[in-house]
Amino acid sequence: MSDTLEVGSGTGPEAGDVDTDAPEGTDDAAADAGTESGPAGSRRNGSGAPTEDLLVREGDIAGDYLERLLDLLDYDGDIDLDVEASRAIVSIDGGEDLQKLVGTGGTVLEALQELTRLAVQQETGARSRLMLDVAGWRAARRTELAATGREAADKALSTGNPVKLAPMTPFERKVVHDAVAAVKGVHSESEGEEPRRRVVVFPSS
């Protein structure tokens, strides 16, 4: 018999991300394998991961796209660009209206991230795994999810039973998998189909 820990259900699959039970940084690198060639500026290295030059270019394109959007909406916000774990990271902070770009449970943020990825892909010709954060929502959610993963791991260890979490997005499941992987004596897997796919934490036999 398994326990279900209902915490912060997700908002649907995050386009371009693949759920996995591996530690962070290995989520969908395999999906990019074999795409070393492509349009100019969209080169990938021998492992199939995008080059740093491409990731920097993705960030620049995304920054320009989002800056135009903020101007159109007349929203204030500072755009920060970074590269982390073979992914372009773009964050918008500082404006009072930015919460409107997050939406309930991050629904608007997820949609805006997908639009930004499509804008980048249109320019580079390569599928983008760019991560967008607005008003620090995703960073705060990551902290919350890591705590949820550790809590589920502790419960699985203490009860000896699997612990099922609420359905989550691929991004959310990835954070939980990483948190569980850091705890000895447990492991996690994903089960079910989108949008009801969830993490289950098992005590190791």
C-alpha cells in the first residue's frame, strides 16, 4: 500500500523538457544527440549538447523578445541572462506587474516560456530548452519542491512504504527526483501519463 502526499500539483507538461529519474543535468540531453549539424549558429558539440555560443545566442534572442513584450505591455522589469547545465537561463525581476506574467500556479509563465522558446527556435533553427523565470517564482518553487522531495524520502524511509506525490510538470518532477537522489536508502520513479504524471518515492530494498 502506498501513501499519497498531495503537495502543489503541477500545471501541465512543460514543453521541451523530458521527465527522467536521473540526477539534474541529464534530463533530455540524449534527445539532442545526433543534431551536431544544422543551421548556422545552431551547432552542437560532439556529445549532442548545444555549444555555449548557441546558448548565449539563445539568451540574447530571448532577451530581445521579452524586452519587446515588456515594452508592449508597459511593464517594468530587468532581464538577466545566464547559462547553466547546458541550458540558457533567462529571468525577469523588479517590476510590480510581473506577477501577472506568472499566473496561478505558474500557468502564464509556462505559456510565456513556450512562446519564448518558439521565438528562439525561429531564429536559430534548433529546438530550445531555455528556462524562463519571472519574479523569482520558479526559484521559489524549486526550493519548495526540493523540500517536498526530502519530506517524501523521509516518509518512505520511516514507513517502509512507497510515497506518491501529486501530479507535477516535468520541471517539478525533475527537481523532486534530484532531491530524492541525495537521500540514501530511497529512490524515485515517475508513473502515469500527462497531465497526471507523478513522482513515487520508494524505500530501497
